Amino acid sequence: MEGRKEKASRNIIVGLIGQIITMVLSFVSRTVFLYCFTKEYVGISSLFSGIFSFLTLADLGMEASMTVRLYKPLALSDWSLLKTLLRYYRRIYNIIATVIFVAGLALLPFLNLIVDIPSGIENVQLIYVLMLLNTCVTYLFIYRKIVFVADQKKYVTDIVQYCITIVQYAVLIPLLLVTHSYIIYLLVQCGFQLLYNAIIMILGKHKYTQIDAALEAPFDTELRKEIKGDMTAISLHRIGDVVSTHSWTILASSCISVVVVGMYSNYQLVIGYIKVFMDRVFYAISPSVGNMIVTEEKKTVYGFFNKMLFAAFALTVFCGNCLLCLLNPFIRIWLTESYLLPQTVVIVAIISFYLTSMRKPVLIFKEAYGFFKNDRYRPLLESGINIAISLGLCKGLGLGLEGILLGPVLSYLLSAFWIEPYILFKNGFRMELGLYFKRYAIYAVFATSVFSLTATICKWISPSIKGFLLSGVLCVLVACGSIIVVFGRTEEFKWFSDIALRVIKRFLKKRWRGESSND
């Protein structure tokens, strides 16, 4: 039977390989999209996506709460309870899809009052409805996916997703070039999403036949109450996440313009690629963390948390350093100077990227422990602070887009930044919170130093393709060299180094055996 390391490694490897393929195809598709449509279409696409992100608050954090609930019955092979939970899961998801669709249609007559719709875009209402359908179909027939995730076999659903994505882009890109039709683009997306859902449903039935064969266990009142309590708590968390991530589109379109929303969405696309890479690494180990919490001592779990925090730090410094110095030069090469935003926007975006990425280990362990209710009202406070600060900085102080983007950063620092680790350390590890903040402070000072040094050097490099490549080399050397020099002797660094060496040795041994057999 596979252990946690093997399952986590497989999830990470499949996720990273698939994400590279998806990133390349998505980048090509985005380039074709920008070639075929105006900045207004790019802006309206980002704007509607932001609106639908608010509508998806209706899902109440179902996936996170159900994943936690499935850990134990999967470990005990309690197929009857699994069947009960999955039927409940399916029923709730069908309700969610209906609620989102009805709420989305109810907003349709008031679109012009909510946001500034630019002229020159045809079929705006049809585009809105098709994007709404794309959002709703993600919830249909997909409840079986959660079993793969909880069973530490997310790589199965990832493989399906990446195969579907490759075919989808192979169809979409030629269609866009030939038709220049945004309507066809959305219809094709909707069709492939349904195809993915159907395949996951079939695979789930085939892989976990014991679930369908089992008798449905009684759904007792206490369990139902606990699940509803978790969902209610997570729904409040999702409010904070969605407001922090997507409110800028509505605020910027109202206070500045839809064109600026479209321009910044290109920056978000690039930063989003990096975030997804990191998510693939960290969330691939999330089920393993849940299993570890159930089976291991707190000291072991805390030690693993420190390793994950170091991994988040190292990846964030490396990626953030490159983004800070290369993002604007890349946009200039990719889309010309007409799509450039001030470097101050990039700086605020990197600060947000750093804080979000360093937050991941805390969130993963906090969710694995099931601490959903402890800070359930905190996201409401954070959302209010976020909107107030964003509007105040943009309108009151005239900081424009930078002010809107600073809202989520400052609201996070005033709330979740210290509340979430407090809950984890007090109720989970049962250790002093000062241990976390001491480590975090060291990492923050180091990151600031590396970013400042690299930015100062790259500032003097000419904005050309050769300059871009030279800046890239410098970013990598400074980030990696500094981490090795400063943290090379730490327990966390040595742990990851040992894993890397074992993987390399195993690969070389297999390669040597293969060559020997060929001889």
C-alpha cells in the first residue's frame, strides 16, 4: 500500500507537469485572445469573472468541509458512511448550481447600474449568460471528485483535467483565429467543462465500487449539525477570500475604468500561473497532512509544518524576486508598452503575492485540523476593512489602482495575519505563537533584502530581450545563492536537500539499469 510520501509525491509531480502544459497552452490562448479582441473585451471578461466569484459564495465552502469529513471513513473503509455523505454532497451541489444561476439571472437587468459597461461590445447580455452557465456547470456531476482528493489521489483527477485542457485549447485556438467569436469561445469552454465532470463521475464509480454497493448509513442529526456548522463557518471564510481576490475588479471598473481592469488582468494572469504552481505543491500534500494529524504526535506534525513554511518561503522568495524585476519587462515584450502599468502597481502586487503565499501552510494545517468555526466572523470584518481601505485610498487619497490593491493587503495584516496562526498554534500544536512570528520575521527581513538588492541591480539593465534574459539570470542567482548561504545549515533545508538527492540517485540508478540492459 502506498504511503503518504508516495501519494503526495505523485500528486505534486503530476500537478506540476500538467500545470506546465496548461500554462503554455493558456498563455498561447491568452495571446490569441488579445489578438482577436479589444481591451474592452478583456476587461469585461475579467469584470464578469469577478461578479461570478461573488455568486459562488453560495457553495458555502462545501468541498473543504466535506474533504475533512471523508478522511476518517476512508481510513476505516466505512463505505456506508461515505455513500451517505456523497449523496448529501450531490444534493447540496445541485442546489448550489441552481441558486447561482437564478441569482446571476436576477442581476442581469441591473448590470449597467452595478458597473460601467463600455460601448462597442456586442451581445453583452449573451456573454454574461454564457459565462454564468460556465460557472454553474462546474458544480454538476462533480461530487465524486472529492473522494479522490480525500484519498490522496488527486493526481487521477488532475490527469483527466490536463488531458481535457490540451484538447480544449487545441480546439479553441484555431476556432478563435478563424471566427473571432467570443460566443463560440464560451460555448466550447462550457462543453469541455461538462465533459470533464462526466469523466470524473465515471471514474469515481469505477474506482470506488464499494460505495455504490454499500448500504446507506443513517445520517444522524449530530453529524448533519456538525457538517452544517462547518459549512456555515467556511462560507464566512469564503466571503473574505472572494472579496480580497475579486472585489478589485468591480471597484476598479467603477472608480477607474474597465480598460485598466483588462490591463491589470494580464499581470494577474502571469502572477496567477506562479500561484497555481505553488498551490499544486502545497495542496497536493493537504490530504497527507490530514492523515498525519490523525496518526502522528503533535511534535511530528509541528516539525512538518516548519518544513512546509520553509518551502513556502523559499519558493516565494524565488518567484517573487523574478516577478518583481521581470513582470513589466515581460509585459513590454509580450504585449507592447501600451499594456504597461506603473512599477508601483507591480510592487503592491508582489507584496500581496508574498503574504498570500506565506499564508498557505497555516491555512492547510488549520483546515486539516478542521478549525473552521474558531474565526468564522473574522472574514466579515476583513471584508469590510478591505473595501473601506480600498475606496479610501483610491478615492480619498487618489492612489488609483495601487490604492485598490492595497486594500486586501492591509485588511489581511490587520486580521487574518495574526488570528489564523494563533488558532493553529493554540488549538492544534499547543505551542507558543511567538515561535511562528520569530521565524516569520526572519524570513520577511531576508525576503525584503533580496528583493531590494535584485531590484536595484536590475534597474540599470536595459529594457530589451537581452536585458530581460540577463535580469532573469541575476534574479535566479541572487535568490538561490542567498537562500543556500543563509539557510543551508538549517534542519529544513537539509531535509529537502536529502529528498532531492534521493530522487536524483533513484533516477540515475533507473537510467543506469536501463542503459545496462540495452547493452
